[in-house]
Amino acid sequence: MAFNLKKVLKALLLSSSQPLAIKDIQAAFTRFHEQGSLLLTADNETVAAVVPGEEPKMAEPAVDANEPAEVIAEAPEDAELYHDVPSLVTATQIREVIDEIAAELRAADDGLLLIEGSNGYRLVTHPRFARWVRILRAEPPPLKLSQSSVETLAIVAYRQPVTRGEIETIRGVSAEAGVNKLLERELIYVVGRADLPGRPIQYGTTDKFLEFVGVKSLDELPASDVLSTRQIDEWLTNAMNPSKLGDTDMGLSDEQLPLESAAAPSGDSPAQT
């Protein structure tokens, strides 16, 4: 019986409470071949050491039949899981099988989905079961972000690392409440301090933000249709360091008055010839 990669991947996904990256799966196969596995046959209660690529070697029976064998017993029917395990499972093979599992779950419509996040793959419940999950966990319904918080979050996402002063310059209003709300929701975090006077705090988005908007990386965010990053940088620089306006900028004439006219007292008129 051929090795069944799909069944193994399903088991690994179900056993992990954290996102499972492709490198984690490949590391499991590497450890399997490094360590081998131990097989306890049910017929004669003897232990067989299984080394990948070799025939099972029967070991001596346990000295005391009442003592539990310090091995993990694998039934003979598990050959599709532990025999003929390939020494190399490529990332492409894993992705192809993962896609098959995801398609099967969507087609079954049993309430489970397989999604890929920034840290790997994981099984999740379908959003339509969210109310039942909240009831089980005794959690309140999620609160929607206000328009102000959404605008602040968008600025952080596209401008990060960004200071609160830069956010307020772009929005034209105080950003303290919006920043605090996003920090509370763990959608943004403190990245560090800017190399500016006063060393203001800089903010960036978290992995939870990626899950919130449904992307795997910041590169998947839609491009701005209005201003490029360079244009925003220039606009921010000009907004935070405004240049002095002259008469021409204000629409006034820059012509100089003649000195004679400027020096002549009011009411005097030029001499008649």
C-alpha cells in the first residue's frame, strides 16, 4: 500500500493548535527518517524496530510480559502511514495536497475550512458558526471598528513604521483614541522610536492585522490608486515643514513702489512746469 500523504497532513493539521508552515511539515518528515519508528505487533507481543527503507527486524520479547513496552504500537494496517515514506517531500507536493484538502472541506460544507495565513496553514471553523463558538466560550459579539479607527489603521498599514504625529498630519485630527483602540485590539504594535526630535514612538501592523484583512503578507494589500508612497512622503514632509508664503503665493503683485513716491509726503503733488 502506497504512503498516503493526504491522511498524514490531515492528522498534522488537526493536531496543531498553531498555524502549520510547510517547513514544519518537512521537518517532521526529516525527524521521521532520522529517528525511525518502533512497531509493536499484536500477534506475538514482540517489538519490531522499523528503519525507513529496510525490512522490519524482530526484537527479543519483553522480559516481563506485565511490564508495558516503552514503544508506540502501530497496527499492521497503518502501512500507508509509516511504510515507504518518501525521504523528500517538496513544498510543491505539500501545497498540492493542502489545496486538495481545502477543496474537499469546502465541498463537504461541514463547517471547517483550511486557510493559509502569514505563519502557515490551519483548520478553522466557518464564519457562519461564529455565534455558536462565542456561546461556547461565553464571549461577547465582536465590536466593529469605527470609521476613525479604520482610517488610522489604513495609514499605519501603508505608512509603517509611522508616528502618531504623522497620522494626525494626514488625518488632520487627533489620533490618540484611534491608536489606543488599535493597540487594544492587537492590530498594531510599537515598532520602535523614530530618529526625530523627541524620539516619537512608531507603530506597525501585527500578524493579527493580516488575519483581520484576510491577506498573508503586506505585499498583498491593494495598491493605492491616489498617491504613491513617494508622493505621500513628499506631502508629509511639506505638511510638517511648511515653507513661508510670499506675496506672489498669496496672489499679490510683487512690483516695487518708486522711491520718490514712497518718500513724498501725503497731499504733496509733483511740481508743475
